[in-house]
Amino acid sequence: MQELHIPEGINYECTGCGKCCTGWTVPMTPQDHKRISAVDWGAESERYAGRKLFRLLKDYEKAGTPYSHAICPGDDGFCPFLVDNLCYIHGQYGGAFKPSMCQLFPYCFNETPSGVYATVSFVSMGVVYNSGKALAEQKELLEQKLELFRRMYPGHHPNWSRLQLAVGRPMSWDQYLEHEKQLLAFLNDRTLPIEERMLKGSQYLVSQLGAPQAVQLGPEAAALNKLDRHLLTALHRMYFPARPLGKGECDFNIWRFAYQFLYQGARIAFPDRSFTFEELHGFPWPSGDADIEDLLYRYFFSRIFGKLYFGAGFGQLSLLTGFHHLILTLALIKLQAKAWAKSRGAPRVSMVDMVATIRELEKRLGESRLGGWEAGAWELFLQSPMRARRLLAYA
């Protein structure tokens, strides 16, 4: 039996808002489909009479997954089994009858050499608002969810044997755990803004390479260069697409990035309009907002605690590059939240903008993959602590 590690300070309880049941395909294993499609749903409720409720997944959708089918969403994008913000399947037949993914959500698990680390998805409104009981008080339930996860993904055994502090600097798992303690200690310092806490983590990792400490940036040195702008643009298109994504478009593609860098402009795209970096840079950010700071803290704490940002947790990236990617996502969160606020005519960013931003980012991170070429490009682009500072200074 592997030890189950549960994060402190993270709560979850379903709020019954129904928002988790829209915006993505609800997948089904063959067993899920056989069980649920055997029900005559038209006889259960006239709302389902003559309606196509399930579809086969396309080859690229099911590749590398335990899924074979999906529930067809309604015209409004919601799961058709969401009725009055409650699951109709659950109401009629109990929670164990629902698709396995729905039973598992929002709990997530990552197997490592020191045990399995439990986290929760920030797609869930309950998670975003830290509602309900602490995960640390849900051990029995988490153990049940872990068993379900193992049945769904019996081959889930991530390879943590290729850990690197930076390219060409291998490290052991025990060495990583020591670095993680330092990173979480910086993150836990609530006396500093989240940006400074993340940059302290970057400075620490760079110091472990024997490199000099990064200097503070003045206004001129903090200006974005062309590569900075295009990196932000490319990852913003991937994590916050202004239109529905096609096959492979939620992934970073080095050839698409090269074309963008050479021939296209760098702007933050938003539905029906786009923003320059200068427009968003000058838009007010609510510094010192306790609720926003807490949401950002919990989000990045969960990513780090769950080992979901480097190595086998994300593209086999080195620790330094993986952590700098977290800093880049913080910059993107701020830019996207500002775009949300501007689009609705608000004078400054509020929690409403942050919730929409975090939930969308969490969805896209779960869908994104890095290939070998792309991971190599990120190692090249994101090693620099000065770039990490510039990106945060301008967001």
C-alpha cells in the first residue's frame, strides 16, 4: 500500500451549482456506457424521448484513455442529465451509477516514489471557494476515490526516474522533496504578495545551480521583448482560447509557434476583440485583495503539492522550467482576469473575473500535452529567471 498524502488547508464540498457539468465532454468507459445506455431514459422522463444522449469518441479523443463514449451535451452546452442543478442519473439510480469520471470529480491523484498525492480540480466552484470540509478530514472518502482512480487507470505509474533540477543537472527524488519544502515555505509567506513569493522560489532554484541572484528590474528593464510577448500570446491561445479548439490545438506546437513568431502579431485574444499588452498592463489590479490572494495561493499550492508542474507531472520538464511555467501561468491569469474585467466594463479586476479565469485555466491544463520538441523549446525559453521576472512585472 502506498501512503496517501492529503493537503492541508484545502477544502471541498459540492455546492450544487451545476457549473461543473458544462464546457467539456463527459467521457464514459465501456462499462459506463453499457450500464447507463441500457436504461430507457425516454421512459424515465419525456425530456429524453427521441433524443440522442451518447456518442462514440473519435480515435484521437479516446487515445491513451479508458474511455470509449461520451454524453452528448444539450444545445446550451450542459450535460442533459443536469436537472435543476442536480444529476438526474444520481437521483434515479444513486451515485455509483453515474459515469466513473463524474464519480471521481473533482478528486485527482498523482503517484510518486513517496506515495500518492491527492488534490482537487479548480474547475469545481466548491474548490475555488474552498467550501465545506477539509480534505484532511475526508481520508476515508479519498481512499475510496483513489481505488476508483486505480480501476479507471490501472496503468497509471508515472516515470519519475528522469528528474532534473535544470537541463543537465539530474536530481534524486529526495533532493526534489527538499527543494519542494523551500518552495512551499516561500509560498506560505502570507506577508508578501503572491508575485514576490513565486519569484523567491525562482531565485532559490537558480541559487541551487550556483548562478548569481537575479537583480530587481527597473521600469525599462522590465519591458517585454519580442520573445516574451509571443510566449505569452502562444500560451494564452492554448490556455484561454477565444474560439473552440480543434484537434491538437490545446497543445503547444513548436512549428505553429515559429510561424506566429515570424509572421503574426502578439496580442491577447478575447471573444469578439483583442487587447494589447499595454492596455492590460495599465489596467488596475486589486493588490492586497485577501480573497484573490488566497485563491491564487491555494491554486499554486495545489499544483506544487500535487507534483503537477514538472517531471512526470507535466511534460518531463526540469524543476526550474516547470516552476517558471507556473510563474508564466500567474502572469497569464492576471492578463486574462484583466481582459474579463475590461470586457464587462468593470473598473478593476474582481473575484468574478478570477473565478472564470482559474476555472478555464484548470480545464486547459488538464487537456494540454507537451511533446519532445515542445518540451525542449520550453527548456530553452523558460530557464531564464529574468524572463520570469519580466513576465510578472508586466502582467
